[in-house]
Amino acid sequence: MLTPEQIARIAEELAEADRTHELIPRITSRHPDATVEDSYAIQGVWRDRMIASGRLLVGRKIGLTSKAMQQATGITEPDYGVMFDDTVYRTGDDIPVERFSNVRVEVELAFVLKHPLEGPDCTLEDALAAIDYAVPALEILNSHIELEGRTIVDTISDNAAYGAMVLGDVRKRPDEIDLRWVPGVLSRNGEVEETGVAAGVLGHPATGVAWLANKFYQHGARLETGEIILAGSFTRPMWVQRGDSVRCDFAEMGVIECRFV
């Protein structure tokens, strides 16, 4: 395992990479024995520094919950990261590319909790009971670590590659819609690039919320009222660049549109 000094140094490297929009070498190329526990420790030090600087934590992201994403990354277990208030956009917004080192977009559902959710034996039914509403979302991935050869350790350390999210306008309670069959048709500049349905995320997108509650319990924590939980992509990531217009059709859950400028 890494020493506290090594963990703190890598967390500072990642913070600096976020400021400069540059990439750092893979952690696993320098520390091949680094563990998943090390990677969450790095993420935790980075998170605490961001909070100390004035950023407000508004939720959590879950990643690598679908076969599409696992095949795209070569990583076969879910991970999670944190989301801050200054990373939340709304449909119709212009999104500045200069905020990111690299930009990829994924199709997801987000959930807002109406009461806390705690493990260790949280089920899908428990998660659905804790969810106030679902809202369509796009996640913007942003890596501060070189992409080629990344492992789960690199990805988790880098806040699970989270950059930002774009939320739609339509909200649905879990009892109003079968969340498994919410579709996503993702287009770039008018051309369809990716499609999928939310059941691709662990069979039901809210399963990831239960998984995260159980994972948090292992660290003496829980998901809190009002938190936004980004449940994981049911499409492969789509690369975008400055000038691209992005649109995703979620059928009865509405449309998200944004432009990268």
C-alpha cells in the first residue's frame, strides 16, 4: 500500500492537473502495487482539499456499471466518485471545453434522494423507496491521468473520471415509470452515435444506488437526503470537441441538448 505521503503527493498532482488541464502519468506505472484502497484514499484527500477550498459536494457518481462501459474501458467492477456544485449544468447550456483535459459524453439517469440510504444490506427495493425522483442526465468524462493502460486504481484515484453532468427538465418518481426501459439516443451534430436502454445498468439503474449505499457502509458512511446519484452509463462514451452540439432523446423523460464551446 502507498504511504500517507505518497497519497497526499498524488492528490496534489491531480489537483494541479485539474487547474492546468494537463495529464499526469498513470499511478500504476509508478506504483504497480497500489491497491483499490489506495485509490479511494487518494480520491478522499483530493475531495477534502476541494471542499476546504469552498466547493460544495452535491452528490456521487457511479461508474462502470454496464457491460458497454466495462468493455469500453477494460475494467470489470463499478467505481464511484464525488460531484461538486460547480460541475452541474442544465439542458440548453453552453459548456466551455477549456474546463476539461479531454471530453467524452455518456448517457445516464440521475436520482435524487428523499431520505438517507444506508447499508449493509440495501436492496433495489430499498433504493427505490429512498429515491424522490429520477431525471435524465449526461455525464461529461474528464481524465487527468493518461488514458492508455489505465486500471481501476488510476480511474478511482482520478475521481472516477468525472468532469461534469448535464441534467434534463423531466422528473419522474420511480412509481411513475419503468426505469429499466428508459431509452437514450445520443447524437452529435445531428448524427446518432450511441443508443441504449437503462436496463443495461446492472439490470435496473437504481441497483447502482443500492450498491453504493452498501459500499459506503464499509467506510462508516451513508447516502444523504438531497444527494444526486449519477447511476452509470448505458452507452459507450462519445468523444466531443469544441463546436459540437449534443442531443440525447430519452423518450417520455424528455430531451437534453447542450453545446460545447
